[in-house]
Amino acid sequence: MIVSAAVVALVLIAIGIALVATGDADEPGQGELAASPTDSPQALVPQPPATPSDLGARAEPLAVELRWSADTTAGPIEGFTIYRNGTEIGTVAGLASGRFVDDDALPLVRYVYSVAAFGQDAIASEPAEVRVRTPAAPLSDARLEGTFDVKLREVSTFGYTTSGGDTTGGWTFTPRCGRGSCDVKVAQVFRGSRSVTMERRSARYRARGSGQLGVRCGGTPSTSTFTIDVEVTKAKTVDGAWHAVAIAGTFTHREAAQLGCVAGGAELELAGRLVDL
């Protein structure tokens, strides 16, 4: 049977249409539709926020205030993380310009603060950084604690046949509060004396006590009454707290007339320095 040329032409055209519709899966631009650029793996990864700008610090003796501006030119911002010397110390939520106060700072210490913005999936920006040094705190805020090497220099005496002279000893101060400055208990100021509590008034401490300080009347030990009046003269940050490291003041004692002896007394200048907490 003879097939006409017109029939063959129609068959070939139909085959060509089928081939164009099916395409070759291995050739780009044919077959399945190409993926949209917004569906690429790179487009699905959240972009990190921009680094905060204008980071500044205002240092006080016991606190540092940080302020910064949010940069919204990159990825979305959900908040900020604050670091001190590389350790996280807090977060601030929201995308607005931020403020944070570190109220655990200590006087006369150098700190490096950094602030990083974080966005979706906690992806963080590069941190902004600022360096500060806190100023000294008032001496009245210093904690009087630990053992001081105390030197007593005799200034004046009366009623004695011999002078007691200068002396040196270790006085241990124990604060009556958990932190900061407050009244203190001081252990024996001389052998034979009892511990006394010193009342704090700003940077000054005062106490009254009694004990046998080595004064004798005809070989019999006399009981002395004494007054300690000291002031913190120097402080520094020691072991994570603002501590008194030097004190100065006076130590006076009196003995009443007894057993045929006249009354006596002495005044001594006092100077001490911290040797052990």
C-alpha cells in the first residue's frame, strides 16, 4: 500500500510537537520550570543584623551605663546582647536604640564592653566595642575588713613613772553586714582587751572599750578604758570589692586613781595598712 506524502508530513509534525513538549530533562531551559531565585538555599538563611552604631559608655565608681543606636540596614533585629570582658552580662529586647546599666562594676577597674544585635534564629551581628575605666568611689563606701598592721606612736602621757612607748600589732576588723561599708567588730586591740564594735559614721569609725593594757599600780594590773577613733584614708578594689587598705586616727586610754596611784593616761597616733583579708 502506498502512503501519500501528505500523511507522512502530518505524522512527522506530530512527533516534533511531542518532542518539544516533553523536552530533555538534562538540558537547562527545557522540561521542568527553573526554580525561582527566592527559593534558593541561600535566600532561606536569615541574614545577620548590622553591628550597633554609636556605642558609648558613661562610667561611675560602681556602675557603667551603655547607650547605642540600632542599625536596621541589614537583617531584622530582635534584641541585643551585652558582654563585659567577653562574658555575657545581659540582653535588651527590641530593635530600638538601646540602653543598659552594669551595676556590678567596681571602682578603678578597666572594662571592655561589647554589644551585638541578634535577629532570627538568634543569628548575631559583629559586636561594637567600647573601653572604660571606672573612677574611684568615696572612701565612705569602702569596706573595712581584714587584718591591718597597726602602728601606735605615743604622743603624750600623764601620771606614769615610765612610758609605754610606741607599739605595733595586728588588728582584725569584721564587718557586721554581708557587703559594703557598715559597723565593724574589731578583735583584741591589746592582749587582755576584749573585742569591741566600732560604729561607722561615713568614713570614720569609733569605739569605746576596756581591758588590761599593761598599766600597773604597785605591781597590780590596772583596768584601762580606751577610745579608738579611726578614718579610712585609702581604698582600692581587692578581691571583687571596694576595700579600705589604709586607716589613720588616734588611740587614747585612761586609768583611774587606785591603790594609792594617781590617775594616768596616754594618747597615741594610729596608722594601719591592710595585710590580709
